[in-house]
Amino acid sequence: MKILYKPFALIAGLIAARIGKSVFETLWSKIDQADPPAPTAPEATFPKVVGAAALKGATMAGVAAAVSRGTARAFHYLVGIWPGEKGDKLS
């Protein structure tokens, strides 16, 4: 049944990336009016570069997990089969 879940997961991944980027940009705009600095930007400070990268990573991972979980639950609701490993339990 995992083969049936693959299209759902692929579309969910694309949606999660767009949502995650939007959430990160919104959060970053609350911190700084300028765009997040690139790691190679000469005028950016070390803490600002590392902070931006950490915030982006945490935001993207959190949104991806939420969307993945929602997709798995929707798939389970529609098909009746949990798409994860056999040991995984629905909670």
C-alpha cells in the first residue's frame, strides 16, 4: 500500500516546502526587516547567519512534520490503511 501513498507524500512535500518558506519569511520579518543573510555575505554577523539558518531549519522541519502527519492521517481516513511502518501506531 505504500505505493498508493507515494503520490500523496510527493504532493504533500511540495506543499510543505511552500508553506515552510512562507512561515520562515513571516517569522524572519518579525526579527529583521532585511532578508535573511547568506552564509557568505561579508556584512552579516556570525550570530545572525547561524540564527537565520537555525530558524529556517526548525521552521521547515516543523512544517514538514505537520504536513506529513496530516497527509498520513488523511490517507488513513480515506483508504483505511496506515501508510507508515507496521510497528507505527495511529495516535
